[in-house]
Amino acid sequence: MRHRKGGFKLGRNTSHRRALLRNLVTSIIINDRVHTTVTKAKAARPLVERMITLGKNGSVHARRQALAYLLTAESVDRLFGTVAPRYADRNGGYSRIVRTGPRKGDSGEMAFIELLGAEKELNEKAEKRAEARAKRREELQKQLDEHSAVAEGGDPNAQP
């Protein structure tokens, strides 16, 4: 029995669990939002908040501690340059967990873990993706029209 035992084991041994959480925290700091299971999100939340607190400290020692935990130097730069200044006047509560319903394959409860105040950046990323998708669609439609004109035996450069 695990009565009154703190922490989440996540069905993994210690090294695997630590690696999973380090990857998850690094991804949250880089992307501002990650889709994962509710239990993993709950396990990662205190670690993300600790990293942001280190970022708010801003000392060389804090940067080295963050670099020892996070996997990439890019994530540390983003933590200290972008993410931590966003929460300069806030005392904790930097992340939110939003449940999204069961996963299709095994009905595992899924959720987004996201950083508060990152909506503007996430919206900008979504707009860029939508623009790129629209541009790709236009190019494919143009190629399809040219292909159908050639298939009909007409001149693809001729004006209709």
C-alpha cells in the first residue's frame, strides 16, 4: 500500500521518470503549452513553477541550476529572457492545467499544461500556421489546375 506517500510514480523507474519530467518541463518552457496526460501535467507543474522562480531570480547561480535541469541552452535562454520577466509581479501560480477529455486509444485522461499569459504568443503561432497552410493550399490548387489543363490536352500557359 502507498498510503500517505507523496509524488507520482507514473509507472516508471526513477531515471525514466526524471528524464520524462525534464523533457516535459523543457517542452513547456519552449512551447508555452504541451498536451499530455493529467497525471504527468500534475507531476510537471511544480517543476515548471520552480524553474520560473529560478528565472525570476536571474542570478548566475540560478541560471546554472536551470541549465543543470533543463535539457537545452535554448530553453534556459528563453526561460530567463522571455518567460520569467512575464511573471515579474506575480507570486506563484504561473501555469494552468486544462483537461481535454479521454484519449481515443486507451481512454487516458488528457490535458493541456500551459503557462499563463502566453495566449498572445500562442495566437501568433496559430496565425502563422494558418497562413502557411493557406499558402500551401493555394499552391496545390494551382498545380492541380495546371495538371488538369495538361491532361485535357490544352496549353497550360493559355489564358481562359
